[in-house]
Amino acid sequence: MATVEEKSVQPTTTDEKSSSLALSSNGEAPSLQVGVNVSGHKQELQRNFGLLSLIGLGITSGSVWFALGGAITVAIYNGGPPGIIYEFIAASVFYWLIAASIAELASAIPSAGGVYHWATITAGRYGRSCGWFAGWWNCLAWLLGMASVVQIAAAQLVSMYAVMKEGFETKQWHVFVTYIIVNWIACFVALYMNRALPSIEMIGGFFVIAGVFISILVCAIMPHVNDQPYASNYSIWSDWQNTTGWSSSGFAFLLGMLNGAYAVGTPDLVTHLAEEVPHPSSNIPKAILGQFIFGFFSGFFYLLAILYAISDYEAVLESSYLFPLTEIYRQATGTNSGSVGLLFLSLMPTFISIIGCCVTASRVFWTLARDRATPFSHFFANVDEHQHNPFRAIIFCGVFTTVLGCIYVGSTTAFAAFVGSYVILSTLSYLAAILPHLLSRRKNMIPGWFWMKGISGFIVNGISCLYIIVFIVIFCFPFGKPFDAASMNYASLITGGLSLFVLAFWFVRQGTYVGPRQVVLDAHVLARDAI
């Protein structure tokens, strides 16, 4: 019988930990005749996705152009139109490097755990604790990210209604009710339409591409049709306006990069589908490349179109609509119906984006559960025999998002504090995987299909780590001065509080926590499509 190469970083303190090569979700070790994946677990999920549907997931759930438009009122204060454009470009460049670092790790270990698994391997003897924090940071980030997208969709729907009903006064409970409905419709799709998800994501990708193309054309053409003046080249490219209250324009620029980071900061998105796509060692890096190429160019040209079309920034900043694009589109088209039409173009991809976020968050939570890193691990690690998905983990994500929605009703500031910590939590999880990879001189990983050879890998990993370390600190500063309880940036408080919870749970669970294992890419027990 052929020997099996396996790398493992967890100590063999019990017979159970040392004897199992691959575990199913119920904790049982399968026979060698059963195909396993690179995580060392029995392959339980169906590989329904292909490269195109994976790219569709990436460009839909990582919808850069729409995320930029949704946060534009905050970005305007950090330099005006020039700040929005240059900060987006700067953030994108750094995230390209992070994405390249993520892509080579995903190619070496194509596991649904993503950074959770990689951190465990790259950190060597510290892998169990490092992977624990990376996994929980990443899981919490995706749960908060899902809540953020649901809120965006809810606010968009309420704003679309408000713009057509003159005199309608928007209340928080309007958004909350819409939030709950949208959240559970998305969860229902993720629960019961697992085999249709690849087609749904491809449809979402089509709507994203068509939506941004039509939006750019309309915003570029309609001001001319309505005899409205365009913004000047000087105001778009050179007229820097720091209205944050921070005396240093340089610091305001760095702080403004958070808006770009929020839009492009999902390089690990498709990696969590590694156990649902054939040949993930090559398909995952390709999908990341497609996601980031489309994301940058669509975001850049979309920004140009809407910035040239805005004729009254004061009206945008002081708009009563919950969703800022509502007023921007109204100015660009000259009519309320035109604004609703453009918002409708982004409504379908936004909804499909929620489905993608739910799928991603549930896969991360499920991988933690199957390694006994969550409460009620045996319960949540289950893969439903009929739906062929982590059914209970998806329900958990829906309930978690609902609870966050209840916070929105009580305090929009508290809700914003939670979802605003997404960028910091996600980048912390990336750092937990990339920094040990760099410090170990990139020797703890066996290269996959994509690997940055020679000094290039060290440079890319090094710059990625420096960016994350510096900007984690910067992104914790208040967005402007003076600030009060309502305008304070609570990201550091939320991140610290959640990290303390993760630390406390580590001490509770470390005795039974299994941790990921790695089966190298040429091991004979791997399923033929596992790499």
C-alpha cells in the first residue's frame, strides 16, 4: 500500500489525535478508500462550483463598485473627490499584495478553513493557538460582514421606497423589518438551494457586470442630456479638501484608505469554497485574480462616472435618504424614477452578495466546528445528508445576523461599531497566516499550483504584513475631529472585546481542540479532484 505523506502541527496528547488522518463531521475516521481533501478531512461537500461560478461569487459578494458608492459620504471628507480616487487606488495596490499572499497559501492548502488552516501550518509549533485566533477573527469578520451587507440592502430598499413617496419619513424600524426579511430569504436560499448556488452566483456576476456598465453609461451621459454641468477636471483630480478635522492631510489620506479597504478587502472570499470546487489548487488563485482585476477597474471607472455627475455635494452629504447613492443617482439622472432605476440595477447583485456572504461565513464556522473550536461543535459540524451543506452552521449565521439587527434598532452607533470592525478583524486573520509564513522563511508550506518564487515572495509577504500592522492602528482612530460618543470609532473596543472572548474560550477548549491537519497535494488518499 502506498504511504501517505502528512504534515500535522498539533501535539499528539491523546490516542484520538494521533491516530486519525481524516475525520468526518461526526468525528469518525474514514477508511483510506474514502476520498479526503487537503484539510485531512473526509470530503463531505459536493464540488458543485466551477471556475466561472467561483469568479461570479468573488465579483458579486466582493462587489467593489457598489461598496464604494455606498460609503462615499464618509469618503468625501477625506480629501474630496481626489481623496476618494487616490485612496481607492492606494488601498487596492496593497490589497493586491495581500491577495497574492492569500492566493499562494490557498494554492498550497486549498481548505475551506482558509486562513484558519494556513495559520496553523505556517506558525509551526505555535500553530494551534495561532490558527485558533486566525479562525475566530476570520469567522467573526465574515459574520459582521454579512450583517453589513444585509443592512446595506435593507437601507437601499427603504430609500427606493422613500424617494418615490414624497414626504415619507424613514424610521429605524422600517430598516429593521426589511433587514430581517432580506436576511432570512438569503439564508433560505443558502439552506435549500445548495445545488443551484453556482448558477445563482453566475447570474449575480452577470448582474454585477451589467449593472456597473449601465450605471457608468447613465451617469456619464444623462447630465449632458439634461444640460447639467459636469464637475471640472480640477475638482476631480486636484482639489484636495481635508474636512476631517485632522490637521495633517497625509494622515487624513491614510485614514481615508479605510473606505477603499472596505470595498476591496475580501481576498479570502473564494478560498472558503475550496472543498466545493474541483482542482482548487489552481482554480482558487485564478478566481482571486479575476475578482481583483474586475473589482479594481469597475470600481475606478464607476467612481469617475458618479464623481463627474455630482453637481451638489452638500445635498449628498445632507440627504435624508439612508442610502447615499439615492441622491447621487437623482442628481445624475435628474429624476427620482431614474434614481430608483439605477438602484434597482444593484439590488439583485446586492441580494446575491448576501447569499455569498452567508455561504462563506457558514463554511468558516463549520470548519471551526469540525475541529472542535466552537460551542456545541458536534452539533454544528454536521453536514446535512439531504441538502449536502452545513445546514446548522447556516442557521447559526442567520440567527447571529438577526441578533445584530436587533442592535441596529436600539442604536445605529452600536451596530456601526460592530460591522465597522470587519476590516480590522479580517486583516488580523490574514496577518496571523502571512506573518508566520514570512518569519519561517516560507519553509512550512509545500508550494501549490501558484507560488511566488525567490525574493518576490518575501517582498510581497513583507509589504503585506507591514501594511496590515500599520493600518490596523490607523483604522482605529476616529474618522474626524472633534468627536463625541456618537462619532467615535469603536473598532478597537469591539475587536479587543471579541478577541478577549476568543482568548477566554481558548482556555476552555484547548484540551479538546483538534486543530487542522495537512495532507500534501500528492498524497494517494486524496480525491482526484481535491487538488
